Amino acid sequence: MVPFPGRSVRRRLAVRWAVAGAVAALLGALAWVLLFSPVLAVDEVDVTGTRHVSAEAVQERLAPLHGVPLPRVGSSAVRELVGDLPGVAEVRVVAHPPTRVEVAVREHEARARRDGEAGVDLLLDDGTVLAGVPAERVEGESLPEFSEELSAGPRRDREEVAAVLAGLPASVAERVESVDSSRVGQVRLGLRDGVVLVWGDAEDAELKGTVATAFLEDERHGSRPGGVREVDVSVPTRPITR
């Protein structure tokens, strides 16, 4: 027969239960303070890292964060609010207790531009167009021009153009003044000396760059009378001049 616990044992058990209950109550109260209490409610949201994207536009999207307890504000919630904003590639959330949040934005890189009355339209590296960027936000950036037709065309064409521009060797990139695409796989680069460089798709960029550079260094190519006006390296093993 198991003996019934003595009075001292029962007292120790009661103390343990009381302590456990107090700890549970304390943890519950702490969880409520952290997750639901207005004590840690966000009252300031700072946006950093923007250049082309409007920080005000990001702030507007983040308005629902105000009043939310700081521990409940995470990167996934912020991505849901601003992830589809043109130009935003990634966001990182930094908490500054007790009530401030910093949202650091990484933008898609601009590859080309088109000037208009409402500002500058930027072709981004994901093939989207960020429209109406104030001119001062692109000041000092050397970007080739892209056409209105490319802007209005299929996104896949812009993605291909952006990929080509991203992969150009420096010796070619520094000469490019304009870019266009007549069809898939036929990206054309307008160079500053009047030569049109038919680049094709984004494949074999290094080889195409080597071949193109060899042709462009020839004094017979360029805008001078009788010079070659078009160099086609879309098939770099069989380049064509026109």
C-alpha cells in the first residue's frame, strides 16, 4: 500500500503549484503586453534605402503598421504591404524598441531610362518600368535610353533587354547610348559613334563582347562616310557587318 503523503509533502506540493501558477500568470501577462498591449504599439516607421522609389509611397503602404505591437511586426507582414510596389526588390525590418520600426528597402537596379513630361521612366532589372521618377533622383547616373515601343511591349522583351545590359562587358557598356528590341532574341544597342550593335539575346555575353570590341576598334567602323554602320554579333562565331 502506498502511504498517503504527509503534511510537509503536501505543503511542498502546494507551494510548487502556487509557484507554477504564478509563473504561468506572469508569462501570460508578459505575452499580452508584448503581443496585444498598446505599450509597445508602433508609432514611428522609418523608411531607408530608397533612391528611385518614393519613400512617401512606401510610407503610405506601411500605414497599417501603426498601432501594431512591435513584436508582431515582421518581414513577411511588411512584404505583403510593399512587395508589389514597383521598384521594390526586397525589404528588411529592424525593430527599435519600444515603438519604432525601420524598413530598409533594396531597389531593383535601373538599366535604362526614357525621359518624359511627367519625369523619367526607368527600365529595371526585373523588366518592369518605374514611371515618373523625378529627374533629380537619377542625376549623375549614366543610363542608355529605351524606346516607348519597348515600354509598351511585352514584359519578356524588357526582361531580356535588362539582362543584356546587365551582362555587357565594360568596353561595350560605356559606348551604349540607346537600346531596343525588335523581337525576342534581337536586342539592338545604339552606340555613341553611330554604330548599331545587334547583340541578340543575353547568352555568350563575354564572347560577344570580345568580338564586338575587335570590330569597334577598327577605324573603318562608325559614322564616318563609308564606314560600317551595323555590327551583328548575335551569333558571335559568325559576326556580320552591314
